Amino acid sequence: MEIGVFSVSDITTDPTTGRTPTENERIKASVAIAKKAEEIGMDVYAIGEHHNRPFFSSSPTTTLAYIAAQTERITLSTSTTLITTNDPVKIAEDFAMLQHLADGRVDLIMGRGNTAPVYPWFGKNIQDGIELAIENYALLRRLWDEDTVNWNGKFRTPLQNFTSTPRPLDDVPPFVWHGSIRSPQIAELAAYYGDGFFANNIFWPKEHYQQLIGLYRERYEHYGHGKADQAIVGLGGQFFMRKNSQDAVKEFRPYFDNAPVYGHGPSLEDFTSQTPLTVGSPQEVIEKTLTFREFFGDYQRQLFLVDHAGLPLKTVLEQLDLFGEEVLPVLRKEYAALKPAHVPDAPTHASRVAAKLAETAGDTADAAVGNPGSNE
């Protein structure tokens, strides 16, 4: 099980002080959080893509490359890469470059995003969102898998004898997760290619995501990638902890009540009862997180949102230290004990290179058996 953190890159006023961090402060904070995540033993740091205020992360590959230079082990990912409005050629080039710089410690979550105006800003129509996602991803796969691409589609100019550079590291592209909060078509897309499916289940009740994940698992098996319970699933989550549960609730309540993403809606108590958000002690975080497997089956990646709602960097780093000390070791032990042997781990660059080499060796052996030579 991979465990990590993700950021939506919001710039939000701290309701307890009235202070709003600058863009520079939030950008530098994202680097500090990624480094802390590696320090405490987490596996993944992911950051989203937005092109509008109050968000700052318009170029996640730039941020991740900077983080890659200051880390050694952690996987660097995106919590959304906009497959609908980005040019697939640019995605192919940017992530292959990042892959080389990070020595393979790269994957990405494809998504359509949650900001409607982004479509016309990049010359697209939101009504074409699903079609754009399907066509653009088909082209991206070819750009990574084939040295020379000829392409003619509906939403971009044709390509003739085009080679995306640099080529993927070790001729193995970054692993792709497809993120969705509402679209069965995206679950189908992930299943068709045998990619991962990331259900960012932080806002809606579990029943909605059980349907999406169930569809993805069913179609993953249908397309011959493995059994339904072997499909590659990731989940979102949120927590705010203090040693004492009452202290956590008291401290986090003003952030929850005023946050643009969920403030002025359900109460904190209602929200925590209906979503993965846990506000309480480390033990409560452990107990609630372990219930996710009961709802969604065995899964491979758990990412937590920790740097949102105006929380100051000092508080976020304290949260991560507490998580590393009291929560992470227990989750690792429990997940390892619960995972059936036939359920795969999350794909990494090293595991995918090894699989490719094994496949190539198998093909070579099959060819040798089929063509024993002419020296009879």
C-alpha cells in the first residue's frame, strides 16, 4: 500500500488570524510538505493543476522537478493533470522529461478538473469534456508507446511522422491513474487501458464511489487485465489530528466552517460522519482509514489532503510529524496483514521495467521455440 499526501494548491485566508499567504509562500510550502512527507516515510506526494485563483499550481511538472532535485525516494505525482485542455504532445514531453530528472519516481492522475472556465481559456468546449478526455488520452498513449506517430483526430491538428522527445525513461512511460468524482466514462477509460483508477472520495458519501469503483473493477476484468479485485485503485482522504480528540475538533472547526471548499454547508460532525474526513486522535484516524478497505475492497494507494482551508505550514508539518510517529507504522502493518497474496502492489517504475523485461524475454523464448533454426 502506498500512503502519501496530495494538495489542491488553494490559497485560503487563515480564519483564526485573518492572514492570507502569498503565492510565493504557498509555492515554497508545497516543497516543504513534500520533503516532510519523504522524511516521515510516506510514499507519494501529489499536487494538482489549476489555472485560476485561488489556486497556485498552474505548472505541476515544474514544481515536481524542483522537489525531485531535493528528494531521493518519494514518488512524485499529480492529483490532477488536465487531459481535456492540455495538448497531449505537451503532456507526453513534460512528464517524460520529469521522469528522466526524477529517475523514474513519477506517475500522474489524469482528470477533467473542476473549473468550467478553463475550457474556453484553452480554446476548448466543456460540452466536449468526455470526448476530449478519451481522444487526448488515446493520442498520449501512442506518443509514449510509439517512436513515430501519425495522427488525425477531431480536436487537434494532425501529426505526421512525429516523435515525442525525450522518450520515456527505460522505454516505460509513467504509470497513469484516471481520477474521477462523478464520471463512469472515466472509470471505463481506466479499465480499458488497464490503468489505475483514483476515486477522490473526499466530498461525497461512500455509496457513490462504491458504484464507480465497482464499475471500474468489473470492466477491468472484462478487458482481461486481471480479476476485479486485482484492479489498481486509489482513494482520497483527509485528517486533522491532535493527541486529544477534543483539541483537534476545537482547533480545526474554524478552518472547516470557513473553507471555500466545504464551509457554510454541512456541520463538521455531519461531514465527518458521511465522508473520509477524520478530525480527532491518531487512533481515530487509524480506525476510520482502515474501514475504507471494507467499503471499496483491497486497494493500492491512499492519499490524504492536509494543506488546505488556510491551515498554516507550521500546523501542516506538525500534522505530518504526528502521522509519521503514530499512524503510518500502524497502517503499514495492518494493510500488509490484510492484503491477499494475489492482489498486486501499486505499480512503480522499477516494477514496470521488470515486467517489460520479463515480457520481452518471454517473447524471445517463444520465438526461439517457434523458429529452431535451419541446422537440422
